[in-house]
Amino acid sequence: MKRRLIGIAVALTLGVAPVIVVQAPALAAFKACTASGHHYCLGASNLNAGTIITNSSSGRAIVFQDRGFKSGGMEVYELQFADDRSKCVGFSSNGLAEVRDCSGNSNFTNWENDRSPDGTTTLWLNNSFNFSDCATPDDQGVLLSSNNALGDRVFCSENGRLGDYTVWTPAPTP
């Protein structure tokens, strides 16, 4: 320790600014799962762009990447796959969940975090998808949704449709 302090003092005397390197903390990865029903998680057979996202019992690890802005008063996140942070959960042009390149609004990969009052669950609202483009039968909406059936594709819907599971856990803290 004494040697390090002497080295810093010498560097300062010679006009050389010491450099202190601090490693940035790694972002935690979580399984994003429905808060009720069978608690299925977001899964994908691979991370190629266009791969469908399904209800999975094991799920994939997701990093909730804060985008640094709000929409509708809610913090906006990308749901990035921990195995490849350039790939995100997004909607296709007709509102079916699939692996997408993380390019924000232009690729339907930005999600508003509508956290529950107790902070344990969230609704994920796609902040650039047009609710009327949702191709789910008899439904329109921007919520990330599950039908609680193993292996079925995750999709868009609006809160309140019978059989849709729209509440997810965990909820990131802004």
C-alpha cells in the first residue's frame, strides 16, 4: 500500500495523472415469467433474428437494459437476451413476439415498464407498436402477453382479455 501511494505521489510530481481502472458492474440477468398461471418464462429455441418467442418452463436469461428515457411517464427498457445482448424481445409487424435486433423503436424492442405499486410485477407495453396492428384473434393491444400454454407463442394483447396473462415478474427498478 505504501509503495502504491509513493508511486502516485511521484506520478503527480512528474505531471502524469494516475489512471484508476474500475470495472463496470455486470447487469443482472433474470428469467422473465408470468406472475400467475403456470409461471412460464420467455423462451426461444435460438437467438437468430425472427425466431419465435414461446412460453417455456426453463426460459432464457434476460437483461432489463434501461434505455435512459421515459414514455407515458414510465421508464423504457430493452429486454436483451443475456447470451447475446444485441438480440432483444420484440414484436413482429403483426404483434407476435420474436427475437429482434436491439434497435429500439424502429424494431419494436422498446418496452415501457408499468410496475405494480408494490414493485414486484410489471406490465410490459411496447412503446412503438400500433395497437391496431395486433394480429391476435379478437384482440388489439401493445402488452406482452402469454396464453399460459407451454410452447405457445407470446403475443400482443390488451389487459383484461380473458385467458391472456399480461403480468410478468420480476419487475426492474428504474
